[in-house]
Amino acid sequence: MPHTNTPPDGSDVAIIGAGIIGSATALELARRGLSVTVFERGEPGAEQSSRAWGFVRQQGRHPAELPLAAEANALWAEITAQRGATATGFQPAGILTPAETAEDEERVACAQQDAAGFGLRARILTPAELSARLPQLAGPWRSALLTEGDGYAEPALATGTIIALAREAGVRFRTKTPVLEVSLQAGQVEGVVTARGLHRARVVVLANGVGAASLGRRLGLAMPIQIVRSSVGRTVAAPVFTDLALWGPRVAYRPRPDGSFVIGNGYRGVGGDYDLTPNSFRQLRHFLPAYRRNWRLLRLTLGREFFDQLKAAGPEAPVEPPVNRGKIARNLAAFHRLFPHLGGVGLETAWAGRIDLTPDVIPIIDRPWADRGLYLAAGFSGHGFALGPSVGRQMAQWIATGRPGLDLHPFRLSRFTDGGAAHARHSL
């Protein structure tokens, strides 16, 4: 994007969505000398970016995501070095993936081969090595994959730091200011429309997660995004005994400095709640293959969330998503079986967030119309927090110079209509 005079009543770039993707993009653009305004229907970082599990990993990624994941891990380390560990909670302490059955063991072995092919530091531990590394872990484990260099961060803390850095760089945040539409003039982006009127911008970025499909539809863009509700819990504090995160068959966890654990679903496929919305039906043909393959694991519902998520897909700040207490209880029970020495440590709190899921479980990062000023960064399928710093850097380079530094072609929106979308694959 050439450096031109900022419109008197606008910015060089308007970004819709002040989560980690939008804020990281704004930060990188401001560092390149562009004026940026970020519009947020609620408060910055208040939706999924602060509700994620907090895993920052390269292991188990779709091959197209690996370059982004590698760059993001390096950027998380860089931000942490600049601002301190208390600014991000980033700990590259390693992620452990144990195998309980022969099928688990095969998946773990395949994941290690994938990792080796991409140069990751991942190795298979024998049962004895696993016991030596984490002696408190109970269970008849056949093996485990340890990926060193991967780790975790504190989502609310780290997202807040990115937002603070963006503000320091001169980014303006318009909070509680929903965008009603992206305005086009003769097919060219001219800005965004809010209740205050037109904010002029030569470039607009849709980085608003679960709301992106709604705004895209008004521009004639069919974005296949299913909203998935993910429930997460946090235990009460216990004596600290490990800094390893774990992704097990039935439960995943990351440790926190106070001895508590954030717990989520395991890798055997039982994930979030697929609450049907109007966009679910509009984009049903894209999701049907995944529904058919995984029908035993899916919990499709049509109820209160249909209307709540209808609001979440619009410009208004969404209502609080309900927590699936049953899943939280099952995950906590599985966590208790892993560490009986904790004596059934209790649950301190639980929350839910809305994930913008695509049919192939990788994001949409695109410029759908060449040289017309619109960019898309949505559908991150639960990976946005970890990848955020890298996506922000790549988007900024693309906008400022006309070319990203990494290959973003696999993330194009047209893959869903040109046959380029792959089947969704397990993350492990």
C-alpha cells in the first residue's frame, strides 16, 4: 500500500475486531507508519482471544499453518523478552502428548514423523522416560510425544499486552462501536459505516471472528464459518509440580504459576458444542462432509444459542455464551485420574467462548478482490491466539507492500469453491 495522506475524517486502514488478530495487525501496520483505527463492538480482547486455552504450539498443525506457527512462537518469545513474562505468561516449557491405546500410539508416532519433517524438536518418550519426566502422571501409558519449544501463554494477559503495544504505537481503538457495513464506492473500499457515520479508509480488514461472515455476506462474500462454543475450566491452586502442558486422550491442561490448571478437551475428538445458527444452514454444504465423518462425536443443537448467536453474528456485543457444565465435569474427572496425588482438586471457575470454525479447520486469510482494499482474517478455528502475532505481521506486510512474507495461498476464501479445501484433519 503506498504511503498517502490520511483522510481527514478517517485512517489509512480500518480494522474491524479488536481481538488478537486485529490488534496484532494494527500494531504491525502502525510500526510501518500507517494510521490505523480499530473498531470493536464491545471491549478490546473481550471475546475469544481472552478465552482460549492458551496453548502456543507448532506440533500438530496443518502443514499450511506451520510457517505461521513457527514465526508466532518466535514473536511470542520476542514480546516476552521485551515486556517480561508477567506481560504474556509465555512459557516454552514443552507440550506432552501421551498415548494410552495402540490407536493413540499410532497417532502420536505419525505426529512425530510430521514434526521431524518440519524440523521441530519432537521426540517419542518410552514409558520409563515419561515416568522420569512426569512421575506424578498416573495411567498405563504406552509412549508419549514431547515437543520442546512449544508451550503456552495467558490469553487475557497476552492479548492485553498486544493491545497496549498497539496503543503505544499510535493505533486508535473505537470501543463499543459496532461496524454496520463496509462501504464501497465504484467497487473500491471507501471505509466503514458505524452509528457515527462513515469512517474513511483506503483499506478495511475483517478480523472480527464470529461476526465476519455476517459483514462478508453484505459484500457478496460467502464465508463458511460455523460458530462453536468451547467450555474451559480452571482448577483451584495446588502445590506446583510441573511446568509441562499436556494434551491427553481425554483431557488437556496447561499449568499456571500459582499451581492451578486450565483444562480443556482431549485429542480424541470430543470438542466444542456445534450450536446451529442461520449461517450454519447457509453454509451447510461445506460442513456436511465433516458432519458425516464425525457424527458420533458432534453435539448439534438448535435452541437458545440459535438466537444468542444470531446476535453474536451481528454488530451488537454478544450475550455471554453458556458453559457446558457436563463437559467441564468430565474433563475435571479425567484430570483427577491423571494426578490422584492432588486429591481431587476442585474447580475454581469455568467459562465459554465462541470459536469461528471453517470446514477444513484452518483460517481464511485473503484479499478476495485484487487492489480493491478489502482483506479477510477470520475463521481461525481456535488457533487465532497462538498464531496472532505472526498473522498480524503477515497482514501488515501484505497491506503495506502488496505481498506477504509467507505463503498465504492455502488460506484463500476461494478454496471452498475451487476444490482447494482439504478434508479437516485431526490436530494430532
